[in-house]
Amino acid sequence: MPQNARPLSPHLQVYRWPLSMALSILHRATGIALAIGLLLVVWLLLSLASGPESYAVARAFCASWLGLALLFAWSWALFFHLCNGVRHLFWDVGAGFAKAQAQRSAFVVVAASLLLTALVWICVIAQGGVA
Amino acid sequence: MSTPGMDRANLRTPLKEVRGLGSAKSGTRHFIVQRVTGIALALLTIWIVGFVLTLVHAGDYLHARELLRHTFAAVWLIAFIVMAFWHAQLGLQVVIEDYVHTSWLEMLSQIAVKFVCAGAALTGVVAVIRIAIGA
């Protein structure tokens, strides 16, 4: 701590969490998670290029409980980052900045990401699962 | 009639020349590339999700390889890999800039992220090409 007790500017923990703040943090967190997920995509492609044995290992991992949990989390992260990314693009052209609009688009982003995740996994289950 | 300093191809207006070039002179470039790769990824992701569902449905190894032998599939996958790792590097760069305050550690992690992203992207591209040409 500094010697003189000068007032510090308040940091994150003193604020009530508005929805847009939670979404902003989630956008960054899902971005980091997706960067790691990309390495798995490369591993899958590499296994497919290497031969049937390595592809079987990669598929077995994807069908394991850990693999499924990761894939499920990544699929939601992908759709959330995608939807919220589009929200950011609207902001970049100057649209939707009003408080009420930003609040509404936050709800739309959360709902759309959950809906798309559910849709994809319904498709997967309808096709008979990952393995 | 073109405005001096207007660079439409790179989406730059002559504003920086009016305001005396700015500090690092490259911040807006980063911002723009992050958005443009983001737009590309938004479009590519729609296709990728469909493709992954087809792969899951295909199941076995031979069928999966067959799907990737189509030129269209290979091109879109390579585009996705390149755009995704580029976008990821730009995003992780900002995260490191925000949270890593030890100078040498920041420089090291920035270089490491660039190496991992470039290396993984190249690996993915070579894997797709190998499958596409049946090697």
C-alpha cells in the first residue's frame, strides 16, 4: 500500500453489476475460451489427416464426458461471442447505444445464444450423439 | 476527386493527419482488422456449424475425409482457420495489454501468443490441404 492515504478511484467490486457489464466481461472470457477451443479444432483436423487410428482417439475424446462437457461449453461460448459480437458491430456504426436499447439487445443476445446452443445439440442428439 | 490522405482500401480517413498522427499510429488498424475478421468469422461460422453437424452425422473416418475433399469445404475451412486465429491473436493481445503489467512478461506473452496462433493456424491449414489432396 502507498504511504499516503490518497483516495483511489473505485474498481469493479464497488459497482452493482448491470447486465451490460456482465456481458462485456463474458465477451472477453468466452473469447479466451474460444481461442483455446481453436486448438482442439486443429487437433481434430490433424487427427483426420493422420489416419483412422488417431481420428478414432480424437472422436473418443469428444464422446467422453469431459469432451462432451467441453464441447457443450464451447458451443455456447461460440454462439454468445457471435451474437454479442454482432451487437458490438451495431455499436461500432453508432446504433443501439441508448440505455434501453442496450438493455434489450443484452437480453436478445443471451436468449439467442441459449436458443442456438439448444438447437445445435438437439440436432446432434437427433443424429444419434457424438460417437 | 479524392481527399488527400483518404485510404479507402484500408478503411482510413485522413483524420490522423489532421490530429498529428496519434501515439503508436497503429491502434485504429488493430480495431478495424478485429472488426473485419469478426465479420468474416460471423459468416464463416454459420457454415462451420452446419459442416460440423454433417461431420458428426458422417461418423466414420472415410466418410469424414470424403466430406473434406470437396474444394469448397477445404477453402471455407482454411478461411475459417486463418480468420479465427488472426481474430484470436488480436483479442488476446488486448487482454495481455490490459492485465500483464510486467514489461518483460508482457512482451514474452505477446510473442508467445503470436507464435502459437501462427503455428496452430499453419498446422490446421496443412492438415486440411493434406486431406483435400488425399495425401
